[in-house]
Amino acid sequence: MAVHGPAMTDVARLAGVSHQTVSRVLNGHPNVREQTRLRVRAAIAELGYRPNGAARALVTGRSQVIGVVAQNTTLYGPASLLAALEQTAAAEGFAVSVGSVRNLDHRSISAAVERHLSHRVAGIVVIAPVESAAEALERLPKDVPLVTVDGDPSLPVPLVTVDQVAGARAATQHLLDAGHRTVWHVSGPSDWFDSVGRIDGWRQALLAAGLDPPPLMPGDWSAASGYRCGQMLARMPEVTAIFTANDHLALGVLRALHEFGRRVPDDISVVGFDDVPEAAYFIPPLTTVRPDFDAVARASLQLLLTQIESGTGGALRQTIAPTLVARESVAPPRR
Amino acid sequence: MAVHGPAMTDVARLAGVSHQTVSRVLNGHPNVREQTRLRVRAAIAELGYRPNGAARALVTGRSQVIGVVAQNTTLYGPASLLAALEQTAAAEGFAVSVGSVRNLDHRSISAAVERHLSHRVAGIVVIAPVESAAEALERLPKDVPLVTVDGDPSLPVPLVTVDQVAGARAATQHLLDAGHRTVWHVSGPSDWFDSVGRIDGWRQALLAAGLDPPPLMPGDWSAASGYRCGQMLARMPEVTAIFTANDHLALGVLRALHEFGRRVPDDISVVGFDDVPEAAYFIPPLTTVRPDFDAVARASLQLLLTQIESGTGGALRQTIAPTLVARESVAPPRR
DNA sequence: ACCAATGTTGTTAACGCTAACAGTGACGGC
DNA sequence: GCCGTCACTGTTAGCGTTAACAACATTGGT
């Protein structure tokens, strides 16, 4: 038995047509007699024929594959985004190839992109949330369709991004509306654009209310760092409201507050960011900001497909607004 | 300007050799003069040449791509596994193409596998934790290297799996060792092999201790279902120890117990499964069972590569033992 | 000096597909 | 009846690579 399945010529022979007619049927060309089309279809089914993507990619110059470069696909955000991208791409007939990367530095990103390019992917999505990624993107070949997600807004590259600033402002405002005098912020790592945007939004909301932003508590997305910041905040009696840059930080903060006997939301209100599925089951259920990953994926893919089809690049932008999800971790201050 | 980069012949022309010599340098063949090799390397660098994977795949019959079929890559387990697989595969020079799938039924899996096959992947990893997936795997073409992860142990297909039974036994035993009279179990969905294995392990540990397993509380992996089960368990004064099939279920249980004023671990001890990064920051820190996803990924890939290189299939098995991580959610019963 | 073995390189033919072009037959307007 | 048009189908030529083989140069043993 041949290791490789039947080829187009085998189908053609069985159907009594030329391989080109088979190709036409496969690609949905018009001008094929209905009867012929059916014969070909039958032959395809009978032989269990599967078109050879490599051959097609070779002759057309591009495959039906989209490359994704991401750093830590274990984190909730990237994982959700990746899954959404895959779903969306599949619907358009594209496969998704992951090129995850240990660090988002210049070398790693370039290497990952290189790998994708040598597979002749149709386009590349780079989830590039940190500054060091930006410089790698500048040197990339210009002729491959590219979209960045949560990347550097100042770069002339098509970009889809969650509106971090608006989300953070909403979260902060929500706490101020509840009556809090000010809002503390536990941030993500300072080299992530997401972090910077969320810090900005928090600052903007406070300044707009005529308030002086209290010192920033820098975290690194992990519950562990949230816990450490939480231990400090718990000791400060004037703290009544905390906005954390993600839900896992919030979990660490909640844990620290609990240990110090500060009750949430009675003594201190907390708002997170991401709306991980578990957020509703934290103690207490966490008020948070939900980015719409599906929308981000759809927008990214649409931007990518536009480039693939038209061949033109261009510095397109798309921003997805997140929504606030109110739960029980926010209440007015006690007095 | 040509949209496509330079081809092997361009490199050959610049280096003053035949394209075949370039090919030899690229594939590390012996019998190439050192001086020639250097000239070719220089030409490759100068032109920024990148080999065309599609052409290579066409002529060799297989690409350097591994297809992964998974259901919900947002869940912690699958996401970790996928990331680990990607890392391991990259180290071996393979790219990973994801084919996620809404449901693990026969049709969806077959379709995903078909997609991978038409891209002529070198091998396929199916993360197939449910029974309905098993039947899809039976009808798969036999000539493509395949490994299943957490699949049906009774199927004659290479399988890598976490030793769910041993993990669950260890968790249950840990609670019994602490002095509890019996252990309740909040399980995952009953069509998942993982669930079944964890239920088995729990039963085995109880039976070995001469105990009659209490009724099973069926969940679905989500914190929401854990919460619902927890509400029931919280009302039953005789419950002092709970083993949940994963950490998110545990989170829901913890929340329910907290609402009913049952303290953990003072009144009730809880053990989870998975060791999500946040587990250490639950209230209280969760004792849990940690599967080694890296080891699973390594084993899967190794099994796959063996098949790819040797061409032989065979019903190889590999089981990875998980480890218990003791934290503060377990204590002896009060009296 | 000759021959075989070995090292190094080039030539040719696939791999399976699509694009471009070249037929073939049927039909209708003149 | 002739010719152009249209619908349909076949033929041919690559795409960029590797494999198989052929060719040539070098070496060493006799």
C-alpha cells in the first residue's frame, strides 16, 4: 500500500476526466457541467481523496495557515485570544500555527516569525504586549500581512487592541461612584502596554475627579505579587478601594486582605480586570472588567484577511471596548 | 519586485554552485567541501533566503508540522499542555498547528483531523479526554503517526496519560491520613476519562481503608458547578473532607462553604486537582494534585517522533505520575 | 602508471497542484 | 451555411525542493 493517499490524477482517472477538471470542482469554479461535478465528487468520496495543501501552497505561493506569535499561552488572556483566533480562522478555512516564545525580545520574536515565514503562512498575528517586541516588529519584512494585538500604539503597524484606558477608567470611576475618596492600583509589569494603559485609565479617572493618584503598587500579573501588594495595602487603614490590573492579582489581594481581617467589600472594595471564569466564585465574587476576546480575534482576522486579499498593508487600527461586570466586591465605604 | 523571496536557485547562482549543493548544505549532508559550505552559507545570509517549507513538504511527503486537536484550550489543563507541546516541538524543529474543536464528538474530531491531514502534518496529537472521541479515533487512517493524550485506555492507540487514579488515591489518602472518617468527592463530567479515573482513585482509596464511598457529587469542571455542590455539602454536618476533581471546582466549593459559615480547614478540609497557579492564593491556600504537563508533552512528542522516524505504529503507552502539593486547606477533623 | 574506491558536484526527474492557454462542440444571428 | 460566442474540458508548464543518478576529481594501493 502506498503511504501517501490518492492524488488528483487518481480521482481524475476514476471520474474519467482530466486532473484540471478535478481541480476546478475542488475550487468551485463555474463552467463545470453538473453531471461532471457529481462524477468527480463521487470519485473523491470513493477514494477518500484529500487535497495536498503543500502542493497547493507551493503553486499559489501561500498556504491556508495563519501564524500566531504569543508569549505565554497559559495566561488567561493570551489563551482566550488564541482559542478565539483559532475558531474564527477555522470558519474562514484557515489553520492556525502557534509559535510561542519564551521572551518577547527582539531575537525570540524574529525567530518565531522566521519559522512562520518559512512555512509560507498567509499572515501573522503577533500578540506583542511589551515594548521589547516593538523593535522586533519594525525590522520585519513588509510584504507579509501582519496584525499586532495589544502592541505598541505608536508603531505604524496594523493593530487591534482592547481599550485598556477606557476599561481602567470605568473600573476606577465605578469605585469613585460608590463613594470612595480615592482608589489604589495594583498594576501589571511596567513594560506591558496593557499595564501602561490600565495605569493611564486609572490616573485619568482620578485626575478627572480632582484627586491626586496614590502611589502605584507594581505587580506582575501573578496572584503571588497581588498577595504581596495586598499585604502592604491591608496594613494601611486609609485604603478603602483597590483596582487591580487583572483578576489574578485581585485574588492575591483578596487573600492578603482576608488574612489581615479586612473584609471585602465591607472594609475595602476591589475591582479586577479580565473576568476570568472563576471571578464570580472568588470570596467575594469579583467586580471586574471584561475584554471581548472574540471581538479582538474577529477584528484581527478581518484586518489580516483584508491585507491578504488586497495585498496592501497600511496602518489600520481597531479598538475593542471592554465592559464592566459588577459583582459583590464593591460597596460604599463604611463611613 | 517579486513578492516572494529568493529561491534556492538564486542562492546557488550567487554562490556559484548548483541548487542541489545548496540543498545539501541546508540539510547537513556530509560530503560538501568546507569552503563550499561557507560560500553557500554566506549567499544564504546575503539574500536572506528562507527555505520553502511547502516545496519541501511536497517532495518529502511530510511537513515539519505537528497537528494538535483539542477541545477547549481556555481551560488550564489543555492550555498548559498545548503550550508545553509547542515548546517541546519547537526544540525539535517542528511547528504546531492547533485544530480546536467545539465538541469532542465523532464528526468534529474527524473534521479537525482531516484539516490537519490535508496540510500533510507529520503527526497528530489528539487531546481526547471523552468517550465520544474514542470512536472517532478508531476510524482514523492508520498510516499517520498519532498520539492521544488522556484518551481511552482500552483503545489500541499510542496513549500518554496522567495517572488520574494514582493522583486521586493520593489526594483521598492524604485526607484519610489526616484523620477524616470518610471523603466526599465532587467529580468532573462523567464522560471524561479524567473524571472517571479520579472517581476510581477516590473509590479505591476508600475501599482500601474499608470505607463505603459516600454518594458522588457530579460537577462539570466549572467553579459554578463546584459552588452548587458546595451548597449541598455545606448543609451536611457529617461532611469533614472533600476531594474535588479540579481546582476550579474547589474554588466554587470553598466559596459555598464560606457562605454557609463552614470554615476551611477547621470544619472541612478540601483537596483539589491541577495545581493552577492561583491555587496557592485561594482562601485558604489549596492542597492539590499537580500533573506534570511538561512531562506529558515530552512523552507525547517522543512517542510521535518515534513513529514518524520508524514508520511503525504500535500501541505504546506512557503514564505520568502526578504529585500531591500540600497546603493549608487540609487539617485533622475537629473531634 | 593503472584501477578502484572515495569525495565532491552537477543534472534530471519527480512531488501534486493551479494558471494559462488551447481545443471542442453547441447554439444563434446573419 | 458561415462565423462568432459561449460553455465546457483537456494540455502544458511551472512552483521550489529533494532523491537518484551521473560525472568528474582526488587519493591510495598495486
